[in-house]
Amino acid sequence: MGSDQSTQLPAGAPGSSIKSQRDEDIPYTSYSISKPIDSDSPRLSPRSSTNLSKQKPTPKDSKDPKDLNPKHDIVVVAGGQSPEKDPDPELTKLNTIPVFYPIMKGSLNIPTSSRDLDLLDKMDHQQLLQLCVRYQEHLRQLADAVAFDQNALCVRIKEIDCAITMLLNLMQERQKKYHKYADQFQRVSETLSVLNKVKDSIDGIVPKIETLNEMLPSEHRLEPLELQDVK
């Protein structure tokens, strides 16, 4: 027995079957450490956390052989900004106008709330009536101005129509006069053509008359015919 006890390894040594109190967890201590009273999530004991940290591989051991190769950096170049065209000034002015809604939203089929109903109750009908009357008067003034301009245009159109009618009658009279002149010119041309035919006939008859006159006896011959004055 004495020899067995002398050869027995001390507690906590490597290969010893005897465990010291430090190696064993103290009852209820690990639970109280891993889960405090004021915490809702469980937490590992310091001993178990140290064991897990020892089991984690070091960064040097976890390196992949592929990571040893040099990496190529990819440089992304942003595209240049294209010059923007100047917007339409009218559209720019329209965009600066804030959004607004009419007082009575029901006219645009917009859902109304209780606040809108209260707003309608608080409105002064006298002021609203004056606004409508003022707007009506403004529209009446515009209508009178448009009617005045329309009447002036109608009078001017009638004057222009009358002047055009006078010019049309004058042109028709001139057309009739020129038509008469054209008829007279046509008659002159016809008369000229008839005279040319008569001249051609005379030119054909004169040689025959001279031949016939030569065939007559000398005491019966006529004087030679001269038509130079006629030509």
C-alpha cells in the first residue's frame, strides 16, 4: 500500500486519475456565473470560454493556400458626367410653385376629414359671398372687354367686305370692257384676213386680164391695169 501511494501521481498532474477541486466545477457556481440574476441570456463560464478560445484556430493556421497568392486590385473608374441641358424656364417656374388644394376638397373627389368639415363650419359666408361677387364682377369686365373688341372686329370686317365688293364690281366692269376690246380686235383680224384673200385673188386675176387684153385687136384694147395704189 505504501509503495502504491508513493508511486501515485499528485492530483492535477498529467496522467493522474485524481482530480483536484479546481478541475471540478463547484456546484451552483457555474450557473450563477454564466447566468447573472439581472441578465436574460445565458453566458458561458470563464473556464468554458477559455477552452473554446483555445480550440479556435489561429489566423496563421486558418490561412488558405489560395490566400497566399497576390491579389489583383480592380480599380473602377466612374464615368464622366454628361453636360445637362438648360431646362425650360417655364417648367422651372412651374416646379417652384408649391402644391396647394382648394378649400372645398370635395370638388376634386379628394377624401375629406373631420378637420375639413370643421374648417367649412368656421368659414364666414359673408366674406365668401363677397369673394364670389368680386370674381363675378371681374369676369363681367373681361366679358365686356371681349365684347367690345368683338364688335370692333365685326365693324372692321364689314368695312373690308364692302371694300372688297366695290373692288370686285370694278374688276367685273373692266373685264366686260376688255372683253369688248378683244371682240373688236378679233373683228380687225378677221377683216385683215379677208383683205389678204382679196389681194391674193387680184394678184391672180391681173395676169389673166393682161393676157386677154393682148388678144384683143388694138382698137379694142384697154389701158394696162395698175394696182400699185391699191397695194
